[in-house]
Amino acid sequence: MIVAEDMYRLGSQRSVIRDLFEYGKKLAAEIGAENVYDFSLGNPTVPAPDCVNETIRSLTQTLDGMTLHGYTSAQGDEETRQAVADYLNRTHGTRFKADDFYMAMGAAAALSLCFRALTVDSSDEFITIAPFFPEYRVFVEAAGAKLVVVPADTKNFQIDFEELEKRISRHTKGIIINSPNNPSGAVYSEETIKRLAALLEKKEQEFGTVIFLLADEPYREIVYDGAKVPFITKYYKNTLVCYSFSKSLSLPGERIGYVLVPEEVAEHKAVYAAIAGAGRSLGYVCAPSLFQKVLVSCIGQTGDIKEYQKNRDLLYVGLTNIGYECFKPQGAFYLFVKSPSEDSEAFCELAKEEHLLLVPADGFGCPGYVRISYCVDTEMIKRALPAFERLFARCRVTLPIF
């Protein structure tokens, strides 16, 4: 083979989520979009806040093309980085500076930069807690490290600390946490974060190493019922925050986010320089210029979160009334459902016969569960509920059940 086998494998085999999304587009062309119930992709359906389009119009009318579309500094425009710092400082009582931020092409790029920057050799390990975003494995392994998975706490979807402690070793470079969580919608409580910080501090002393906490936070603002998302840097000093505006501003296709490297992080300047070096190595320098400028005016605003909450409530009540066992999410826009069958992949294949596109959670490290994305049109959820009811009845007849 004249190409890298691992890259060929990744490029020729889509993720389960993307494969379902493409299947849904083909099915819609055959039977009509109104007859397909696609709950596969976390693609925000709530429009971006008005300030986004208003700012774009203003920028295109007032700035010349070179200023608007030209390169920024490799780590991002200083005005943008200062605007992000100012917003977080006002919101969380922190003291960040522009030079603590590296603008990135969304949270995926931000995470990839961190893994590449922190991986020294193939013995390095990053730990994540199931359920987790499947691409973590791709990003970590691409950096030359190993992903270690902590089994899910399927009662509360917090952290099984006994299992986590077993997996921390002197090879551990970092712990990846995602709250609000994709796919469960769980929000880690302040108690959970404090306990995690104490455990990592203990392990740092025990092994004489630095253990980073990588906070993957694209859903930070999407929370319900008064849920509070602890700001992790206030609890653990060796925290790197990987953020995307894709969900809060409904801009997934624009790929804009950042890595935050607080000054109190061990060897702050070296870590920041390594992240900048990773950006250079991977070609992730100069995040999209136009949307860096948009952030200066729009940071802190969100799409209409109430629309997501309406969909959550409609789907949660509808499915639990049918008989499904569901975890009620406090954030993000996913419903995590226990498959009525012990084989969640077979369950999702059966769902296709009802034109329901659901994601089996095996790839999320949580077999026996299914992710249902409810950032969809509300009317589609209403139309889909009878299909969910038929599926539940069929599953109990045709598939092995728990």
C-alpha cells in the first residue's frame, strides 16, 4: 500500500454517526425527508443569535477585504483573544490574559493540539470516562499516545472514582472530561469536580508527575433546570480548557474555538509554546479570521436554549411513557436511552426499519445504550413517537431483551 494504512482506514470508514447521517440523506431522497426521523447528528437546529448575522453584515460593509479575510497572528487575533479573556473574567471571576488563549478550529482541533503538545512518547496515556465522544480515541492515537477508558457510572453518569483511581499511573498525562456530556447530557456536579481535583493532586504527589485535566466544553452554556457547570480552572490548577462556539452560537460549520492555558498551569510558557508548535505541525494556525472578528461582538450570547429544553421534555416524556428507560439530561442536546435489547447495535438496525436513525453507544464506551440527538425540528419528534412505540413492541418480540 502506498498510503498510510491507519489513515486509509480512518478515511475509508466513516464514524457510525456520520455513516447514519449519510444514510439518512439517501433515505430522505427516496421516501421524503418528512418520513425520515434522523436523530443521529449533533447539528444545532436553533438559529444563531441575531448578532452573528448583524455583525457579519457590519464587518463586510466597514472593513476592506484584506483586513476582513487576511491572516491573523498564528495563535489568533489579539483583540479576539482579549475579548474571550475579558468575558471569562467577568463571568467566572478569573484573571486570564489574551496570551493564555490559542484560537483553534473548534474543540476537536483544540483537543488535538493538546494531545500532540503533551505526548512525549508512546507510553503516555490519556484517560477518559465513559460514555465519551468516540473521536477522542482517534485524536489521542494520532498524537502517538494511548486512550484508557473508565467504565460508565450508569446510575448517575458522574465518575466511578474507584475505577478511575485504578487506571491512573505514572504514564498518565491527562484526564479528559466532557461536561455537559456527549452523549449522556449529564453535568458533573461541583462535588464530583472537587473529588476529581483532590484525586489528581494526590496522584501527582504520589508519582511526582504533572497530570493535566483536559476540559472539553462545547456544551457549557446548554443547560436546563438551573444546572450549574463548574468552571474547572477554579478547582484544579493544571487544567486546559478546550472550547468551541459551535453549539452556543449555533456555528458548527464555522469551526471556531480555543485552547485556554491558565498561567497557574505547570510550566505555563512551555505548555503554551508546545500547543503553538502543535498548531504549526498540524497546520492549525490562524483560525478563521472572519469568525474571530464575529466573536468580539457576539461572545456570551447563545441561540434559544429553551427550544432544546422543549424538545428534551417532549422526547423524554414520550419515550418514558412508552416504556423506555432514559437518563434525564441536564445539558447538551442528547437523550441517553437504555436499549430494550441487550444488543444496542441490533436495536438500532431494527430502528432503521421504522425510519428511525439512532446511534448505538458501543463506540461511546457504553454498550447497551443508544444516543438520540434532539437538536431537531420539534414536529419531527412528534411524528416520530408512534415509530418509537412500534419499535419498542417489535424489539421485545424479535430481539433478546435484558
